[in-house]
Amino acid sequence: MSERVNVEKKTPAPGTAHDGKAGGPGRPAAAKADAVLPTLGPVGMLRWAWTQLTSMRTALFLLLLLAVAAVPGSLFPQRPANPATVTQYIKDHPEYGKLLDSLQLYDVYSSAWFSAIYILLFISLIGCVVPRAIAHYKAMRSQPPRTPARLSRLPEYGTLVIPAEAGIPASAAITQSAGLLKARGYRVDIRDRDGARPSLGAERGFLREVGNLVFHTALIGVLVSVAIGGLFGYSGQRILVEGDTFVNTLVGYDQFNPGTNFQSSQLQPYSVQLDKFQITFDRESQGKFGQPIDFKADVTTKESPDAPAKKEVLKVNDPLSLGGTSVYLTGNGYAPIVTIRDGAGNVAMQGPVVAKLQGENYYSSVVIKVPDAKPEQLAFAGFFLPTAFVTDKGVSFSGDPELFNPQLTLNSYFGDLGLNQGAPQNVFELDVQKLKPLNARNLEAGGITLAPGASYTLPDGKGSISFDGVKRYVGVDIHHNPGQLGALVFALLAVAGLVTSLYVDRRRVWVRTGTHEDGRTMVEYGLLARGENHRLAGEAARIRALLAETWKLGDAAPDATPDAAGSATAADSQSAPSGNADNSRSDAAGALAGREPASADHPATDFIPSSAGSPEPKKDS
């Protein structure tokens, strides 16, 4: 029956008194249905968009999106690092290679979409930090919030009673309480000092929000530093044979990776000459016999062409700092010295050839290209063995990384090397498809095997090759990152700000005093923390202990409660209370101070918001 009546009330018949058109109770619903919401307009839309962009939720989403956007950079070859690899990748995958290129997946970190995410994250953090910093500055300059009407409703609450014979009036008690809280780092404001019920408000822990702001500001600094490094930094590699000199110019690099806004004028023309490279091998332990244990490169450096030369030592994890760059030692090996003459007897090539490490004991591959040989260009490919051994099957291998029995084993070729066409080639690889072999193990002439000081004449009058000696070489990485120091400083600041925000507590304390009719001074106090704080109870206990020590009260005295006639007992103080267990004690303390306890006829009025009296936003970002 009740359901039917309810339905009738909700859906009145047309023309009845309940119809909205007839002016009945349905009119508000009809008016609400006919109401038109105002449009935001362009300015309102911009404000709404700005609010959404500067929220912490959006900042976290953009940070996650930035991490996801960086994934393609590790899945696909990147053009700034190796353009030849990207070109080959597109040729090997014609079905989708060009599509990936149109999506800028070969230039991820300089793409439009990656830059857009980066810039939006930057703007979001700034828009979040600046208003919070302004609000926190105002909060630091404002007074602590006013004293709540009922302190007993605070999470931590307690009362103390100072005997009349102590001679401490309410004004003196509140002044002493203020001094004690100031000594504990609180900012204190005394209210109605000379009144019947003086009180104080105290607050501390502003450093918590400062640490939070420092953390977010440092994140912005890290983003800026990384952006500066990506825009104006550069890196490169160079192989130096003993006696060679590297000059910090574009032509001096074997491989160079510039930043987006790099200019060649940024290169300071310092020089590094490799005088000698020494390796110490393990000759004692059996399990690691022959393993390298120390690397040392003696170099001569000059900060500029006119600067004096300086002897320095370059070691692993101990880079050189020159011209705003860091020079790292990253690799080493052997470089056989060869002299190659062409068919006319002219020297077509002479000098060290870098051997690329391939296996244990410095077993290395060697590729020699001689484009200046006449009448046919020559090429050699093979291996270099520091200490050569031959198995029963005639297979050569290296038995030790030291130069005890150096050997150079090569195959020779002649023909067009393809270097005159301008196409880039890997110096450590030789394409023999368009070349004709001269020497090989499967040919009648056999392969070329040379010891230091030996030479070999090529078949068909194509020339000769001699093995003149061996030098060592090192590989160095040169890095210049103008934002590196800034990133380090801001990262440390971010850690410091985060630790501060985690371990500094934001707390507020209120103390109210009053004088009872029998001359005793009644004291009540309450504590409130901003957010969850499990250390608040400990702080309340410490403040209580300090107050009791100041007024020489006992550690565990009975409560100060009125008797049936309304007068107080002879108690001095009470044990440390907390929370709702002290509501009756609060009423008792109020009665002793001349205030009636809360009841149905006299309800207590309270004002205890978490941010009472503070201009800071209630929503903690």
C-alpha cells in the first residue's frame, strides 16, 4: 500500500494540484528540469584546463607517460646514435620501416610527442609548486589558529592542576607554558593573557611543507638540467694508438653524437697524446691466470694549443677533465704495424692497424684496406695472436695475452673496395663479394703468416706486406654534459627535501589556564597533527612531563574532579590522559575554571578544523 502511495506522489496526474504546471509541489522539479546550466566560455575552459593540468594527479600521470614514451628508444635504433644502423633497419624492414620513421620512432628523444610530454610535465610541476609555495609563505607569517572551545575533542588531551600554595596564577602558568613550547621549537601566540582564562596557540613543523616544496622544485631542476644536457651536450669516441694525439675537433672523433642544439664552436681545442699504455696481468692465481687486473695510460694533455703540456695518468673509473669534458678509458688492444707496397713497389700504406678483440687472450681480428695501391686496390683480413700456438689440426690460437709470440695471419684480396663512391663503411669489416682473393688457406698460394720483422710478396706481382712490430691502443669516450652538475645538485636536494617531508611532523598545541575558587590553577592542553601522525602521543607525553617538571607536580597524581557539592578535591594533577577518555575530566577542569560542563542544556561549541586559522589550502597536494 505504501509503495502505491509513493508512486502516486511521484507521478501526479495531469491537471491535479501536484502537477508542476498547476503550481503544486511538482513545480520545483519541473523548474529544475527546465534549468539551463551556464556555459563556461573560453576563459572558464582555460581555467578548468589549467586546474586539471596543475593537479598532482596529472603530474604523476605525465611522469608515468614520459617513462612509457622512452621505451621505443630502447626498442628501435636511434638516428642520433647511429644513422647507418637506422638506414639499414629501414631497408631490412620495408613493410613498416618508413612508417616508424614517420612516427619519429628513430628520433624518440627529440620527437614532437616526447617533447610535448616533457614540456607538459614541466608546466604541471611549476603550476603545482608555485601556488603551494605562496600559500605556505602566508601560513608561516600568520598566527597559529585560535584556541578551540573544547580541547577535549582533540586527538591528544590532558589536564594538570597547580596547587594554590605554589603561587602560580593563570597568567604566569600560560607564560611559562609559552616559554616551554618556544624552547621546543614552537611558534607561540598568547591570547587574553590578563583575562580570566588565558590561552595560547602554538605551531611547529613548517619545515615539512618546505621539504615537500623543495622536493618538487628539485624535480623541476632535474628536468631542466637533463634538458640542457640533451640540447647542448655531446659525446664521442676515439681510438688512440701509442704515440697518437687526439685534438678536440669534429674531425678528431671516430664517432660523434651531438646534442640537438650543439654548435661546433662549443668544442675547446684541447689535445691528448697517448705516450704509453701498460697492462698488468695476473700471474699468481690459477683460476684467473693471465687476466688483466690493472690498466694505466700515460698521456700528455694541453688545455689549448698555447697551453703548457702536462703529464697525466688515465685509468679506469678515473677520467680526465679537459675543456669541460670528461675523458674515460673504455677499451684497449693491440695494433700491428705493417708496411704495404703496391705492384709498382711504392709504399701504399704504412703504420699501425687497430685489431678488434674477438676472444680470450686478446685474440683479435684485423682488417686492412689499401685504396691507394696501384694498379689494383688491395685488402687484407685475418687475425692477430699475441702468443700464437698451433693445434695438431693446424688451427692457430692465442695462449696468453702478453706479446710472447706475436703472429699475424691474413688473407689477401684485390679489386674495387667501393671507397671512392662515398658510401660509409665499417673499418673493422670487409665486404669480399666484389673482391678477388689472392691468398687463402683453400688456395694454392695459401694464407699469409707473419712474425714481427717478416715480410711476404703477394702473388701475380700485386705487391708485398711486412710485419714491422706491435703497439698498444686504447679506446676513449669523451662526454660533455653542461647539465650534469645541476642534475646532481637537484637530485641531492630532492632526496633531502623528501627525507625532511617524511620525518618532520606538523603539529599544533593549545593550552588554556584558569583559577579555581579555592585558588588552584587549572591547566588543560590539547594537540593536533596535520594528517596521520603516530608520534603525536609521544609529543603529548613529553610536553606534559615538561610542564609537570616546571611546576614541580607529581608524575602520577589523581584527577582534579569536583565533588558532589561542586568543590574540587585536593588533587594536584592527573596521570597522562588521551582522547575521549578525558571528556569528563575536561568538563571537570572547565567547571573548576568557572565554566559549566557540556550537557544537553549547555552544548559545547567547538572549532577544530585541521587547518583552522591557516591560509594554506585544505587539500594537501
